[in-house]
Amino acid sequence: MRVLVLVLLAVNALFFIWSRGWLDAVTGLPADGGREPQRVAAQQHPERIQPLAASSVVALAQKSCVELGPVEGDAALAATQAALKAAGTDARVQSSEQPGVWVVATIKLADPEFRARKEETYKRLRLAFEPLEGLPAEQPAFVLSRHATEAAANADIAALDKRGLKGLRVLALKAPITRHTLVIPQADGLLAGRLKASRDPVLAGVRPCSVAAPASTASR
């Protein structure tokens, strides 16, 4: 009888220790079973979890293509991508190169008499020319030609030099730039609405895609 009492006491002691979870790592059988209260305890702000309204469910099912841009330059692209990430999404990037504008121009023609002689020379040679605009520090001057590359402008100066025309220079009227359009091909109604309602000025101008998004688009 004494042995039986000792066995019962040992079993009860083991059960008590196990029920406290002290043997979980040894037995592999958690005392909490399938309830996993630690996961419940780890929840953060469970009161914020709300069932979706019927209108939200419908909006989630609505897919549309929206886009932003074009934005010019890599800095503007990075800022727009960061704003989209903060809004919980990202986008495909479609890029296009916009050529610069280089001009063959005269030196500054501050002397009115000298400027008039230049005009007479160009008219006699039937060379088209126009006043230089957009570069106040280089005015007054005449523009004889426009080019998409600096190399083409330099080649034109060399050709004009052979005709005896001196005092010409190449000026960069507009630097080449890269334009980026950011496309979200399958934005649900909730995301599209959130982007349009955003107060972030970087996200201003979200609109439906001008053309259908291609199946594969280069992204950065």
C-alpha cells in the first residue's frame, strides 16, 4: 500500500510539473495543447482587425491599370518609388530617353554694328539664323543650327569654318534627360482610391493608364 501511495504522489507531482509547462522542451507535448496562448498574447492591436465591408470586398475585386508620370531624372524616379512603397505598392518603370538640344551660335554680339555686319553676311550666304533664346548670359547672339547631339553641332561648325565663317561656338540649349512612367498594371479599387486620395505631392496625378500595360515591361 505504501508503494502505491508513493507512486500516486510521484504521478501527481509529474502531472503538476507538466501542466505548468516546465517539461514542454523535454516531452515535446506542450501543456497548452492546441490552444497556443502565446500566439494570442503576441497579437498587436487586435482591436484594429475589422471585417471588410461589402463595398470593400467589391473594390478589392476591381482591377485597373493606373500610372504616374512621366517624371524626369533618376532622383525624381527614386522619390516616386519611395512614395509608392510607403503607400504599400510598387510599380513597373517604363523609361524613354529625350535627346538634348545643342546649337551652333555666334559669339556674343554686344556691338550693334558688328551684329548688323553678321546679319548681312548670313543673308548673303543664304544661311538661316535666329536670335539665341533661353541662355540670357550668352545673349545677344544668333543661332545658325540646332542638333540632337554635341558631336553633330561640332561637325556643323567644322563645315561652316571651311566656308570662312568664324566666331562660332557650340552651346547646350537643353541637356538630354530620361523620362520615367511608373505603371501599376493590376491595382485593386482600394489601392487606386488610396493613391488618388494621398496627400503626398509626389503621388499627385495618378491616372488610368494611357495604354494597356504590356505583358513584360522593363523595370528598375
